[in-house]
Amino acid sequence: MEEVEDIQSFDNDTIDLLSSPNDQNILQDNQESCIIRQDPIIDSAIFKAYESLRKIALDYGLERELAVPRTVIVGDTSSGKSMLVQMFLRFPCAFSHANVGTRCPVKYILRYDPNLNDGEIRFIEPKHWQAKDLSKNLELEMERIEKAYRHEGGFRLEPFTIEIASKHYTDFEILDVPGLVSGDLDPNKRAAVERITEHYVRDPSFMIVQLKEAQQLADNTYGTRRIGELCTSEPAQQGSKFPARKDYAEHTITIQTKFDAFMREHDNGTVANEDIRTRIEFFPNTFFTNMVVSPYKLSDHSYEENIEYIAQLPELEKKEVDNWINRINLKAGGSDSKYQLFNQHYRPLIGIDVVRKQIQELWLRAFRAALPRLQDTINRLIRKHSDEFETALFNLEQQDPRTVRNNYQKYIEAFRTTISDYAAYRAEVNALFPLDEYGRTYEQIENEYNDWNRKQPLTWRAYLSAKQLKQNLNGQILATLDLRYIGARHFERLRQVFSYMILSHEALNRERDWFESSQSLLYGGVSDYENTEKAVRELLFTLIRETFLIGICWLTQMYTFLSDHFANHVKSALLNTKFSHLEEHVKFLSLVDLEYHTVTHKFIRNAVTAIKHARYAKMVYAVHHVCGTLKNLISSFSNMSMITQNSNDNDNLGNKVLQVAQDAKLKLATGINPVAAIATSAITTVTSCNNPLDLIYATGKFLTNDRNPQTVNYLPQTCDKVSELYTAVRGQLLHDITTNFFANLVLEIQQYKSIPIENSLQNRLNRMSDKDIAHMANIEIESSRQKVLSNHESIKQLEQARDAIEDVIALINNKNIDDNLYDMNDDINNIKKRIRATHADTRNKRLRDIEKKLKIRQRHKKKQTNTIQYNNNQHLSFNVINNEKQISIDSNQDEDNSDDETSEFEDEHGLMRYDDKTSSETYLLGIFRKHDQEDLELGFLNGDSLKADVKFVEQRQQQQQKQQEQKSTLMTNMTSNVRMIAENLEQISSLPININSILQQRKDTSSDFVSDDEDDRNSVVEVPSNKTGLFFVHL
């Protein structure tokens, strides 16, 4: 399509040329630059395309995206807007009652109808109105709106539509808004009018036609100045939702009315040319008109006389303007005249016919410019609704219970396989789960966990956030924190993070009174020793509980969250791809979610139970030789390095190899398997140097026998032993936690596609009747059918609009249209109609084929005749289950099922009551939260509580805040002292005082002060990160 021209305007150079007093040759040379472009009048095909696009924009809520250009007329109340509208309608329509004004925008739709008689005007909307009564009916309508919208100031934003047909019209649409009021004493009325004006002039789809009186200077024109402010102010002054329209002038033409008054005030060419030039300079796209030639008044004449006058007005106006120009030129024609001739280049800017045509061309150019964008939007909508039609048609086909059951089985199989592959991140699914979309860093995982609706609030003394993990005082951070992982690798990183929190945590120190209280003598007077063994047991028990109790709860939640995180990713990927037709099957998807949760819930319970027993055993049975045994166990493998590492003693290595060979030779002679013989010989040889008894009996002295209760000189050694025990047990328990979660959950999720599930959903689906499937699937054939028909109609409308746009583009591209081309266009239109009809028939046939398959008519009829009232006015058909006892997904339950299984089926029964996603998710959330709470408390021993660390953390935060305040106070004092020293130095400038040394002394003093404060705080909380595992007893 050819490049669309902008609205014709005069630049400053041209204006200067037009106003040159004695240079008519220059005017002639520049005549071409001032010619008004004459587009053809608006063709009916163009207006048909416009109306189709507007209807689609309104029907589908696409007024912003499918912004079809329109025209709005704005100006002062006295600027002649109503008269301009009358010039388009060609009959009088203005009302002038003193107490009634325009109370809403009025949209005039003009239609060309060649079948009407000359002078005949037919109202399409409102249907029964007559042209001669239009002004009276409008007045009554405005009175009604004023009363109905009194609470909004008596004004309405939505337009009142008037649609009229005549054989003298050009298809067109204009919007006339209430006139701006500059001197109204009622600020509410003025604000209401400006609110309406602002709404339309800031809308970029509207081309603006602003009116002002020609005799008014630009500075004195309230209307045009206010329109500019309403368009460009930020924010909008009257609440418009549209952004500021800074370029509104590029989409505006100015009509300067009452030109007859201008002519009366200008009787020579010099002043007339200058004032016209000035007006054009202020309003570059401007035109002039009389509207009514004085002294004629419409109110003094009959309706018929006014129609005749309006029809003759363009010619009367032309004569009046020409006579005025002749008088001006006659005055300038004398030899001694000091006046200019009238600038004839201004003449094409004057006249009602010129104004009407320029307003239409303003819209036409905007519509032409918007056509490519509108065409792209329509094509996109056609593709969108075509896809929705295919989806709706597929969904309708899926309303067969047997097909539904088959799809359910396929989804479950795909879910189980995909989640296994996702956990292992196999190559089979890495295209479905690209790393850049599904990969998560630890901080992202933490953020999603914090936003998780199942998160239980926990306070753990050893917890470190992702930010804290990166701000470690030692400068050492986990290398995996910022890596984006998918699948089970999250669990390995979680193990690293949990271990880091445990190992970097400094446990709470215990005072002497606490330690001696824990020694409480169990043996009475039998022994003079303090029962330090018992105190060691109590301290180790306490330290392990403080370090691990809430930590295991947090870790349990994180494993639960990651399991749910995996399932959500898999579910989303499946429903967005090959199982999109199941997205509305809320009950079924909820059952799949519940089964996955139930299975993984059991995995987590197994892990938590095992960890509970491991923690209990290591807390209550603190054997004194555990550290030595571990050392001996590790050292028993040290000699194996002789086989794999180079040794300086080659003879010793050779002897060992020879010994293995000789021993293996003897065993081979007895018929033992060669591999087994060599392996057993090697193990026997390399471990023969260690005494197995070292791994059985105690490794030596544990606690001193000298336990003087007065000096408690045994406590330092005891603390060292407790530190060793704690470190050893902590490491063992970390290993137990990892192995139990990995064995009971991680490996099971990776094998989820093949693990047996007792009484699985798949097996129960196979045993369900068609009625049960229909109930679960909420089969609604009629609703699905209506979606197909709705998209079918949408496609028809959109294709019709697309063809209309193509016709307009072809019309615009072919400026010289002859009869043959019109005939060719008729043939093309017929071809397009046949193509659209063929597509529609094809869609209808596909729908009929599915209807026959489902026997919709018979089923629908049966459903209407066999309904019963049920459960608060809800209707259920007899062809689906309406008895809660029959909703059971497994009718063959054994009477001896466990309580867990009974609860599981009760949950499923509850889910079957909900058809919408929100209710179903809310119900499931309640189940999941209940189970999550049970999982947290499952690992509790006597005396454990979820609030165990709350008080400790609060005290630590208070101490940290206090320390920070002390540091701030100290820095303030230092600053004040430094300022005083500096002032003294200025007074004693002759003395060689070193300021740096003074500052350094102050710094050293402050360092000592902070250290003392930390010592005090360390009596309650251990903070040094380089003393991991040490426990101090303050005497």
C-alpha cells in the first residue's frame, strides 16, 4: 500500500510567503505547496470495514488493541458545534432551551442509502424518531439523562447514538461532546463537561475536530487552550485512564467558525491577510466557515424553510465570501492604495463544503494509516479463535466416558514417568524442561519456599538464609549456591546447605551450675565421685537436641517443598502440551495430586521416623569410646593405601603382593573361585596389622578419677571429651539424616514410574463405571458444544472483517476505478464469500460428526427430562452419580483397611464434591497442611516443641541489637573526640603532635571495649566461627 500522507499543514516559511505584501510571484511559485489534497469521498466499502472492526472491538473487549480511528468534535458552547453537525445532517437538529444543555456525547452515524427518495431521511436508531422532531426528542432525552445521572453532576460519559440514512449522505460517523464552559459558576458542571472531553481527546483512536470563533484571537480562546491542557497534562486532570497525548496536534484540525463576523471586521486585504496568517500560525491545520449567513436565524423559520436554507447555504456562503474578497481587492486596486490584495491561497480554506470534506479526509487518512495494524490484529484473532475452535471441538469429542478414562490413564502414566525423568533430569525430558526456564538457584528456591502456601513458620537457631550463606565471615561459601539446578540435584545442594548450617553453628555454653545440676548423684553414698558420666550424657543430649531438633523440621519441610515443586513443574508442563484438554478436569487432577502427595508423604514419614530413632539412640547412649572406635575404624583402612599408592619401601610392597599371591594360591588349590580367593587374601593381608579387639573394647581413659567437687579441676578435660563426642555424634547424625532422606524419598521419586502403589488410582479407574467417570469429569456436552459454536461464529465475523479490510486496501491502492474494476471487485467478493461459506460448512460438518458419535440430542433430551433437586438447588442428572455413598472411587474396599487408607478415601470423597479449581485447591491445601504438621511432630521425642528455639533466637537478636547500639554510640564519641583534638591542634600548631597516632590509640581502645562486650555475650551465646564444637564451662 502507498505511503499514507499526513494531515496537510502550513509551515512558518509558507506562512511568511503567503503574507508578503508585494510579492505575488512568490505566491504563485509556492502555490503547489498550499494545495489542499482532495481525497475521494468515503466509499461504502471503507465504512463497512470500519463498522465491522468496531463491532469486533466492542464484542471482544479489544478497543485498545483494535483501536479503530474515530472523529470527535469539541469546543466552546458558543463555537458552533451544533451548527456543524447540522451541516452534516442537512436538517436542523439543535435545541436551545435556556435550562437544557447537552448532557452526554451524541454519536451520529450517517448512512448512504440510494434506495431512498430525494429529501427522505430514515431513522435507524432510535427507530421511530422523525427528522423534524429530532431537536425536541434530543431535548427530552437530555432532560432524562440529567435526572438519571444527578449523582454524577447530571452528565453521562457514554454516548447517545443516532443512526440516520439518506441518499445524500456519505457513510460517516461523528461524535459531538458537550461544549466546554469557561464562565459557569457551577464548578461541578464545568468539571463534569471537562471529564467527558478529556476522556475522548486523550484517546489516541479519536481524531480531534476543535472549533473556535474566527474573530477570536488565539490567546483569548478558552476552548482550544483547555483542550490542549486536557490532552497533555500529567497526570490527567479529570481522571482519564489514557496517558498524556503529547502529539494531539498532529491528529487535530481546527474549524474557525462565524467567519461572517470576521469579514465584517476586516475591510482591507492587509489586515485580513495578516490576521488569517496569524490564525494559521497558531493552528496550522485550520479551515474557516460561516455556518449561517447573517441575518438568517433558523429559529425564525419553519422546518421546511430551514432544510431548504441549509441545502442552499454552501452556495450562499460562497457568494458572500467572494463578494467580500472583491470589495477588498477593489479597495487595493487603486494606484495610490496602501492595502494588499486578498491572498487567494487562503480561499480554498473557506467554506462549509471545504470543512465537511476536510473532516472526512481527516478520518479517512487516519483509517488508511491504521489499516496494516488492524489487518495484523484481525489475522492474529482469526488464528487465536481457530485454535480455540479446534480445542473446543476436541474437548467436545472427549465427552465420551470411555475416551475420558483412556485419557486419564495416559495422563497418570505420563505423570509418573515424567516426574521420574525430571528428578533424574534425563535427556528424554530436558527439552520439555529447559534449564533457563526451570532451573533454580538456591536463593530462588528459598524465595519460592518462603512464598509457598504450605510453609510452616519455624525458628531455628542455626538457620542461615541464602544471603547469610554468601556473607560468611571466613569468606568461604558453598560453590553450588548460584548454580541453576533441575531435579534431584536440589536435594544434594540441600544436603550441603544443611550440613553447612549444622557444622558452622556454635552451640550454647553451659555454666558450672547447669553442669553440676546434671550430675545429680544416682548412687548415693556408694561412690565419692561426681556422676560426671551422667552429666556428659545430659549435655550431649541437650546439645544434639538444640542443634538438630528444629533443623530436622526445617529440612523435612524443604524436602516436602521440593517434592511439591517437582510435581508442579511436571503438571504444568503436561497440561500446557499434550494434555491441555484435561486442564478443566479438576476432580481428576486433584485426585492425581492427592495420590502423589499420599505416596511421597509416606516416604517422608519413613525418613523422619528413622531419623527420630537414630537421633534418640545417639543422644541417650553416649558411649565413652565412640571417638577412639571411630579413629580405629578409620585407621583400619589406612594400610589399603599400600596397594594403590607408591611406597618408598619397595621390598615391603613386594612382600605384601607375594603374601597375597601365596595365600590365594593355597585357596585356589581347594577349588575356591579365583576372584573370591584373591579378594579375601588381599583383605586379610592388609588388615592383619590391626587388632580386632581395638574395635571392640574401650580405647583407654575417658574421665579422670579425680573429681574434686570443690576445685572442679576435672571439668576442662570433661569439656574436651564432650566436644569430641558432640563432633563425632553430629557427623554420624548428619550422615544418618542424609542416608534416610535419600533412601526413603529421593531414590523413590526417581523410581516413581515403576514403584508399586497399593490400590493405585490407575487400578481404581479401570474398575469405575461410566457413570463414575462422567461424575468425575463433570461431563457437560451442551456447554462444550456452545463453546464450539461460539468460536465458529467468531471466526465467521473475523473472516468477514478481514475480507472487508482487504477490499478497502485494494480500493485505496486503485485510485482510478472504472466499471471493469468494479465488476472485477464484485467477482472477488463473490469468491471470498464462497470461500468463507466452504470453511463454515467444513466446521459445521465436523461438529455434526461428533454430535452423531455422542448422540447429543438424545442425551440432552434425557438430561432435561430426568433431573432431580439436590443439595441446595443443585441439579444432577440420573446419568451421573447423585448419592455420596456411590461416589466411592473404589467400591471393593476391604473392611480391614487401615486408618490411613480410610482417611485417604475420605479425602477423595471430599474432593469429589468440588467442581471448581479454587474450592478443590483449598480443600487439598487443608489436607496437605494437616499432614505437613504431622510430619514435623512425627520426629519429636519427649519434651520437644516447635518453639524450642524461639526464646534463644529472640535473646540473640536483642543482644546483637544492643551491641550495634553500643558500637554506634562509641563511633559517635570517637567522632566528637577527634573533632575536639583537631580544634586543640589548631591552637597548639607549633607542637609536633602526630594525629594518626592518637587516632590509632583510640581505635585500639575501642577494639578492647568491643572485645570485653563480646566476652560477656559469649557467656550465653557462642559467636566465634573458628571454634566450632568447643563448649566452655564458666566457673
